[in-house]
Amino acid sequence: MNLHVALRPERRTRARARLRRACAADRAAPASGQIERLHAALAGPDLPPRTRALLASGRAKKLRKLVEEATEVALDAQRGDRGGVVRESADLLYHLAVVWHDAGIDPHEVWTEMARRAWRLGLAEKLPKAPKGVRRSAALATDPHLAPGDLP
């Protein structure tokens, strides 16, 4: 948003000050902390109008936005647009936090799952495929010492 066009001079000054404070706080927080802060803010009363409208929309729209941002990341990566990948990744993480909020998922649940995968697989990567007829999560749950090559 162009602050110069959208706001009167005294509001522009306050908006710039808020933006500087928010940016300084974001730079100081680790990435997971920023996502947690965003997720917590989604439950608060002081939301920007666009976020408020998105939260009031149905789950289908939230999911469409998530897919749209993931696609934009992929397209920018294909074009070699590093800055675009960074910007669209930030949008993707925002929409992911919105989907988590909508589904009642706390970011700590995701970090716990990633830690579990790192412990079991050596890296918080995508789980290996399970044998036909066996759910992947069930196969991993039965043997905590499975290595990535243990499941085809």
C-alpha cells in the first residue's frame, strides 16, 4: 500500500512509526516466533481489514489463497526471481498461518511434528512412503528406529 496516497500526513507519520516498530520486532524474532506471533494475532480484535475479511470468509477461499501463493512461489522460482520467491514465500506463510488458525492448529503442533521427523529420520523431511495397505504414520509409529530407506 502506498502510505503517501492513502493517508493524511499525520496518519502517514504514525503508520510509518508503527511499520518501523513492527519491522524491528520481526527482525529480532526467529522465523518460528514470527509465525507464532502472526497466528496469535489472528485471534485478536485488532486486525487489518483484509485479514479480517479473509478470516470471515469460508474455508474454501482460505485454501484457494494458500494454493495460489504456493503456485506463485513455484512460478517465481522457475523464472529465477529470487526476490519474488522471498516475497511470495512470506505470503505463503501468512496464508498457511490463516489455514492453521481456521483448522484450530497451533504452530507448536507443526514444530513438534517436524522435531519428531528429525529425530526419527535425521531431517524434518517429508515422510517416506509406506508399503501398500499401511498408512505411513502407522508404519513409523510402530518402529521409532526406522530410517528413511526402511520404507519403500
